Amino acid sequence: QGRIDALTAQLEVGTIQVASTGELALLHCRVQSAEGCGLVVGPGALATLQWSEVQDCSGHGVMVHNGGVVVLSHSEVRNCGLHGLLVFHDGSATPAAPLSP
């Protein structure tokens, strides 16, 4: 379980990955990826984005799969090379109420 607050990540190669029932909260963050996806949420994992941006990724902005869940609150995914938000194989994406600070 992790929480990142007020981060700007410019990923040259790679992706932020949350997997294997992990949990991650990104608050007031900007994620950019020159190669690949910005955020991948995999098997049984949970990622929450609040007041955050995922942008300018060469692949998908956010990819959710195999029972992973992403919760978006006051966040934007834009200007990605493929899908902004790709959900497949029992993944889910949902808007939600903001997290407490």
C-alpha cells in the first residue's frame, strides 16, 4: 500500500505498475511516459488518482486488467498515443468521491 502526493514523474522508459493486490494513491501528481503506458493496474490491485494527470504517454495512459481497479477523482488522462483509459479482462474503472488529505 502506498501514497504519493505532489509528484511529477517523467518516465523515459517504463510504467508505474500496481499489481498482486497492491494499492497506490496518487494525489496531485502528473505522470508522463515517453515509452509505454503511464499507469498499469493489474491482478487484484487498486489505484486511486485524485487531482492528478496522466498525459503524453506513447502507449495507453492508464491500463486496467485482470481484476484491477482504478478510481478517478478530479483527474485527467489525455494526449496518449493509444487509449487514454483501457480496461479489459475483468478490470474496472470508476469515478469516486475525493480522498481525505
